[in-house]
Amino acid sequence: MENKVYNILITGTAGFIGFHLAEYFIKQGHNIVGIDSINEYYDSTLKYARLSQSGIDKEDVEWNKKVKSSKYTNYRFIRMNLEDKEALFTLCNEENFDVIVNMAAQAGVRYSIENPDVYVQSNVVGFLNILEAARHYNIKKLVYASSSSVYGNNKKMPFTIHDNVDHPVSLYAATKKSNELMAHTYSHLFGIKTVGLRFFTVYGPWGRPDMAISLFTDAVLNESEIKVFNNGNLSRDFTYIDDIVKGVVSAVLTDKSEPLYEIYNIGNSKPVQLTDFIEEIEKATGKKAIRQNLPMQPGDVASTWADVENFKKAYNYEPSTDIVTGIAKYVEWHKSFYKKQ
């Protein structure tokens, strides 16, 4: 990795992964501009709390206005919709970015069944605008979030980047597959370096409240029922946020010009049964879960498991956080954060 200082645009910095990435790059001395729409998919209190951690005060946040961090001299934030092409282009024209790291997206598998329009606007139109910005403003590299959901109900384990991904089972997954295809086109036509990362069930402090670990931890602490889908016969490649950040940072800072278009899995490569995951939450909280077993939900998949060998070879990716450590850290944060709310 070079020691040069990069000018980096990170989208989704009021979100879970984007927040952690911005913090890391800022502390490494890079110049960061973060953007986020701060939508109402989940309570914006958590989003503003993340921003506050990075020195961005809620009172200062306005649409399309640059806010300087009170904590870091090399961080600014703008509330912006990716769908707002004009605002995005104006920003890129002003800032001379080296890299865009696109973590912004309308998240959630089940929500996409009820609200399809939001996903197409944010994840497809918004992503097209990112690609167009890279094309017109000489941005050398785009690193973007894809998802393990593109594998659908693939039965072959572990999932490899060579597997067929033509059968998504949710619109969310379909939008992520479309991002990969669009990136390929722009790499081919305009010589833009694109690196797509298929994330596998990321968890950790400052995580989204709709994710399983947050819902389960909250329910266990408050002695209320947790919904266990498919009667607990699910497994996920739970990946701790610090491992994700290290992988994304390597993809951003490693100077590897060829091939122009890259796709990788980024996961822990150690699938965990949902029942075992709940047991670790019980240990970390010191309380027993009250379980409500429910059938499989539409759009859900039974198992995920990442083959990360390609990513290891290309970018020295090496996940190191097991679920015992990761869940303990999450529960400690959860208790502290929600106690203050």
C-alpha cells in the first residue's frame, strides 16, 4: 500500500459500515468527504449518533451543505441523495476525488418486498450516478458494496465468485446483481477500476437495529420473545465489522491496476448456526432467550458461506474475529448505547 494521502468520497457514512470506514480512513490521515441521505428506513437517532462520533452535529446537517467535523480536520459531511445527480456531480467537480467507496444502499431483504420503488431509486439509479461521476470526473477507482444475497438459494457451499448468480430471491439481491453488471460495463467502456465486495452478514458495534444481533440482544435483555425463522435451521457467515473494514481498506489502498473489473466475497468463511449465535448472545448477556419458532420468510435464504480465497490472494484479506469475541463486543456496546437513549 502507498503512503500517499487520498481524497476519498465515502457514501453512506451515517450508516453502519460507512461510518466505520470513514473513521478508519480519517484516522489514517486521508481526506474524507462523507455523504448520506439519512433516510427513515430505521430510526435516524442512531445515524445521527454515528455522525456525532465523527464530529458532525445534527444541528449543522442540511441538505447539500458541507459540514466540517468538529473532531477531525480532514472530514466533511453532506446530506445528499445519490439520486440527485446534479448535486453529486457538483461535489465531484469541486473535490477532485481519487476514489469513491460506495456503501450507501437501501438495505434489507424483507423490506424490499413491500417497498420495491425505493430500492430501484437508491440502489440502481443512485449507483448509476456514482458510475457516471467516476466517468466524468476522472475518478481512478470505485470500491462498492455488493451482497451475499446475489447467490440466492445456491445449494453449493461455500459460495465462490464463479458460482451462477442469475437467480436472486429478493429485489434487494437483484439490485445488487445489477450493480455488478453496471460496474462491469463501465470498467469495459471507460476504463474505470471497479472492485465489488459481496458482504456476508456484517455485525458489530453501531450496527443496524433491524439486524438479527440487535433484535436478539434487545429482546434477551428485555426478556421478550425473539423470532427464530425456519425454526433456527439457518446458518450465516457472520463477519465482524473490524474484519470488513480491513478488507475494504486494502481494496481501496492497494494499487493493482489489472484486472479493471473485480468481484470478491468478503466474509468470515466460518458459517454459524443461528441457534449457536443466539447461545453466544445468551452467554454475553447472562440471560436466556425466549424463542418463538417461525417458518422461513419470503426472500430469505437458508445458508451463507463465503469462499474468500481469491480475496486473500489479491488483497491479503485475513478475517480474525470469532463470534465469541465479536458478540461480546457487540453486546457491551448495545447495553451502553441503548442505556443512554
